[in-house]
Amino acid sequence: MIRAFSLLFGFATAHVLLETSRDALFLARLPASRLPWVYLAIAILALVLFDRLPTLLRGVHRSHELVYWLRVATIVTFILWAILSSSRPWTFYALYIWTGVLATLFIVRFWIVIGSTFTVTQANRAYTVIGAGAVAGGIVGAALAALLSLVFPARHLVLAAAAAFALTSLIPAADKADAESSEGGPPAGSRLLDAVGLVVAKPYLQRVGAVLLLGAITFTLVDFVFKSVVDRTVPAAQLDTFFALTYLGLNSLSLLIQLSVAAWLIRRLGVTRAMAVVPALLLTAGLGVAAGGGLVLALLLKAVDGSFRYSLHRTGSELLFVPLAPHVRDRVKPVLDVIGQRGGQAVASLIILLLLAISSSDAVFAALVAVAATVWLMLALDLRRHYLDVFRTSLTDEITAARWDLPELDVPGLEALLKSLDDGDERRVVSAMELMAAYGKTTLIPTMILRSSQDRVVVRATELL
């Protein structure tokens, strides 16, 4: 878990440096109305490269894959820094597209590689801690960008990003023993058409895909609204400092949410209900921008996006895949991640381009954010029943694989089990119910436990009672 945290921390540090330079350079030289075209290009290129991953990663062990990506990131980012000195428009397009494609491929593969090391019962805590690495790295990257922008032109933040990628690639991805036993790169079955067929056949996966797609559409619209307002209101010479300080604030808020709110919300509301929090907040903020407009309200809208997307939303999205069987998860998760994120970005890009032919009003696009967030919210709330069905199957399989011989149960032991049913840790509650079932004491499990806010507890109690 420490290695995973460190790798994600280092990547996020470098990527925020890259993002800050990208946004500042692009908007200083090109109008915000060009953004939908780069969104679309990122989506298309990411989908094409993703389908070729088995070929691109042939011979690369899974345990070495993340270091491989970091080395590629170092080389390509350094080349971009060198060619940006020409200040030709195509170089700014190239930088923007590379930043988006790199984030898609690395993050998708990161969670696949890391996810293969955790069981259903381990993932809730581990993913929250690992996910904090991205947010903490974002803070460090934004702070470095803010300091460097006071001394150097925005282009040199790209060189700093290349150096950060290089340093992160020195972190060992796995022990030697793990490397020898790890699988190779992505399985052949992870190709788009094969995995899409599996998604179509499973209602739960269809709904997860729809939630991820609507989330990406909404986030892309938010990004466009925010950068359109910034393009009009912030002087070009101040863009690098503005974006660095903005990302520093957003990542700091995101870390606070990740460490103090995200895990608590997931425990209290369950995974699927927690996934409804972000669209509900974006709906409210989108309506505010549509009604008022201006940089302050646009910053508030972006604050909801930037502080929750990589904390609560990212952690919740990863947990939606945990109950799946490992062979299914490996096949469909990268596909749904890419199609959800970049497919949603492509759809949003086309919508923006169509609307720009009619109106360039920020209020119109902010209202569209509210509409997209409403649909997303409805889909997230509908996901609960299907998630519980998949989780029930996964939990049953996990329990079946872990039977053991039991000692005789005495009165103090029974009292301890009953007391554990009130524990705040859902794993202990589920374990206590399992022990009571093994001893034939399920009649002593109180029916009030069915009102628990913890999904796992409700699922197993329903089975046993």
C-alpha cells in the first residue's frame, strides 16, 4: 500500500505541474472555444491507444507496468518541453492532448494493477488511503507550480513535470518475488469489443458505465464553463499563477475531504449513495452559475469538481468494481474507465460545439451542467439494488472460501459476538454474524440490524435472517 500511495503521489505531483503549464499556455495563446476540439481529440486518441494496450505492453510484467508508463511520460514530456520553445499553435494542442491521454492510460492501469492485490473486505480502507496519494501529490505539484511560476515562464513547468515523472519512476513497483509471479500486461480479453460485449450482458455493469459516462460529461462541461470564464476575466500574463494557486486550493480541499469526509460518507451512506453526493452538489452549483455568473461562482463550481472528483468520486468509482470477480474486473474495468471518462468527454465536446453555434453564454452551459448532473444523480441512486446483488454474490464466495473449525461457544463468547453487532466497523459486524451462523445462532441476530446504513451488514443480515 505504501508503494501504491508513493507512485500515485509522484504521478499526481508531476501531472499537476503539467496541467498548470498546459492550461496557462493554451488559454494565453488560443481562445477557450477551441477546448471542445482538444477534448474530442483526447477522447479519440485515448480510446485508440487503449485498444492497442496489449500490443504496446507486450512483454511488460504487470508489476513493472506503472514504472514503464512513468518512463514513457518522462521522455514524451521532455520532448514537449523542447518543442514548446517554438511557440507554434500546434505545440499547445499537443501538450493539452498529451496531458489528458497520459492521465487516462496511467490512472486506469494503476487501479487495475493495484486492485488485483485487494479483496472485497480490504478495499474500502485501502482505496481511501491510496487515493489520498493523488490528492497529496496534487497539493505538492500545485505548490511547486505556484513557486516556479514566480521565477520561470510557464513552459518550464513542463520540464519540472518531466523531472518529477523521472524521480517517481525510481520507486520500485513490487518486490522481486511479486515481479516473478506477476502476470504480463493487459489480457487479450481487455480489448474494447470483447469487454463491451460483457458489459452489455450484465445490467449492473451497464449502470456503472452509465454513471461513469454521465459523470465525465458533467465534469467536462464544468471544465469548459470554468475555463471560458477564466479566459475572459484573467489577464494572460497571470494565468500560470492563477491556475497554480487555484489547483493548490482545490487539491488542499480535496485532501481534507479524502481524509475526513470521503471514508465517513462511504461508511455512513454506503458506496452507491455516496456516489450521489457529487452530482447533487454540482446540480446546486450549476444552477448558481446559471443564475449569477462571474468568476467567483465559476470558482465555486470548479471547487465542487476539483475537491470531490479525485476524492469521494474516484474512491467510490473504484469501489463499484471491487465486488466483481477478478477475471471480470480485469476485463471490464479498464474499458468502462476509458469509455466512461473519454467517451463522456467526447459526447460533452460534441454538445458544446453544437451549442457554441447558437450561443456562447456561460449561463446556458451552466444550465446544461445542472441538467447533466440531474441525470447523473438519478442513475447513481438507481445503482444501489444492483450493487447489493453483485456484492451479495461476491461476499458469499469470499465466505465460502474461508471456512474453519470452530471451538465450543460459551456464554461470554456469545455475549462478545452480540456486542460486536453494534460495532462501527462493518467488517467486524459481518464477521460476528458469520460466526453466529456457523454456531447455528442466527435467531439471536436482532432484526433491527436490517436498518443499518452499512451495505455489507444489510446484505449479509438479509441472507441470514
